[in-house]
Amino acid sequence: MDLWSLADLSTPWSVYTVATLGVAGHLESGPMPIASLAAACGADPDALARVLRHLIGKGLFAEPAPGTFALNDDARGLLDPGLRFGLNLDGFGGRMAFPWSTLLTAVRTGRPAYADVFGRSFWEDLEANPRLAAEFDAIMGPAGHGAPDPEVLIDRSEWSGIHSVADVGGGTGSLLAAVLKAHPQVHGTLVDLPRTVARSREIFEPAGVLDRVTLAPQSFFDPLPGGCDLYMLSKVLDDWPDAEAKVLLARCAEAARPNGRVIVVNGVTPQPAASPELMMLVLVGGKNRTLEEFRALAHEAGLEVTASGRNPNGRFQVECRAIIAK
């Protein structure tokens, strides 16, 4: 193994740089000489040429004539809007890239050091920057993760007994909208921060489910709306360290008592070891958990695991019910 090549940062930073400059978009109509390309990108011609030649050596972009650059098949992937969101150093992509310099601190302390770079924690940073928050929501929604899967029950036959669903930390509501479209008898409650919930109408209205939605603009660490048959935690629990995750699960247990259930989608694995997910460590201190790790955490929060398995589309999920004191 070539350890120097493994540790080389030149290629990832070059990819982020050309994505931020929009190089692929400028080359979409055909090859360009470096002077014209650099002028269009707002870059230095010599420096940009050096970056592109480095990437060409890795199989990205082409130089069909000396000093003239073009897309190749792999470079066309940089035209994807979702990828450009994630790689834009001037936008949310920078919030995912620059904190990697704090990995050493995170490993030494077990806590994210995001604030060392940006002066605030990750969540505080989003709250203070609406544009970044909107980009984050876009990445977490269909644009970044594809169409949401409304099969949030392991056994789809059990939907006949579900009449109300709360999507806790549901963002702008793309998953809840999909669930409501698939199950016309269900009423939904969207729980997320006010700035995020405020943008949910653009999701619910085109889906034709706006009249079956209640908005709950709040932190999910505060008491949740009670009485729903089902509380969904999708792509949420793995954003948080154990202490915060336990509080969130406890809020769900409180709201679900006595008869509701809580389902966790993403972040729990049946495998003996969880995915390392270093990005979560660096940004927010969150982590994936094995089923046994989750079971212990849920029990401390007042929940017992009642089922786990693959949903009809093959995704692993965990279902819980609140522990009722005897």
C-alpha cells in the first residue's frame, strides 16, 4: 500500500475547487482554451490549468489539445445539481469540507470541534445562516437522497390501524408527504424547527396532502405533540451523540404513551459493527449504532424494541413501544 498516495489531499480538494468554480458547467457546450475558461470561472489561468491537469491524471476531465480543456464522461457527473450542492465550498459543501481539519480534536475528545472553524456548533450555524439551512434541507431531501420511501413499517398490513403519524425532525416534509399520499386515511404532523417547517407548504401542496397536515414548529428536544399512532425518526437519530439521542427517544416515548409506536429509519444496523460514519463525528458528533447498542439506549429512554427487520423495499428499520410502568 502506498501510504503517501492514501494520505494525499490534492485530489479531493481539486474536485471541490473545480466544482465550486463551476468548471464542468462552463465546459458543457464544448472544449475551451484555458484563458477563456479561467475568465469564465473567475480564476487564475495557470493555477486552474495545474488543477485540471492533476485531475486529468486521475481520470477526470480531458485536454484534447495543449491548453484546451474538455469534459470526459466522468467529469460530466459534476453537472449533477445535487453533487454541485455538496461540493460547493462557497456554500454548504464548505460546511462539510472545512471541518475535516478538526478530526484530530474530535478523536482526542470524542466531541465535534466544528465551532473551532465556524465559531458555532453545526446546528447553531444553520440557524444563523438561512441560505445554508436551505441548502442543507435540499441535500437532506429528495434532491440529495432521492425519492423518500413511504414504507416505514416492516409489515405494511399494519397500516390499517394507523390513522396519525408524526414525522419528528422531518425537515420540509418530503417523507411525510410520501406517507400521506400512500395512505389516504392518515393525518400527519410535521415536527421541526420553525425555519424549516415554514418551507413545507411547497412540499405538501403539490403532493395534494396539505389539508391532512398539522405543523409543529419546535425543537424535538421539547415535549412533542402527543397521541399519534406512529412517531417516525428518519435520518435523525444518527445526527446526535448518545446523551442527546436518549433525550430525543425519551420525548418520543412520552408522546407515544400509551399505545403509539416509534420507528427508527436509518442509523441502526443489524450488523455486529456499525458504519464508522466519520462525517457525523466531525460535523455533529453523531454516529450509527448496532441494534444492541440502540436497544440499550432506547431502554434507558423508556422504549422497548418490539420489532426489527427489513421493510418491503429492503431497508432495515426498528420499531419500539413505550415501556409502561407496572
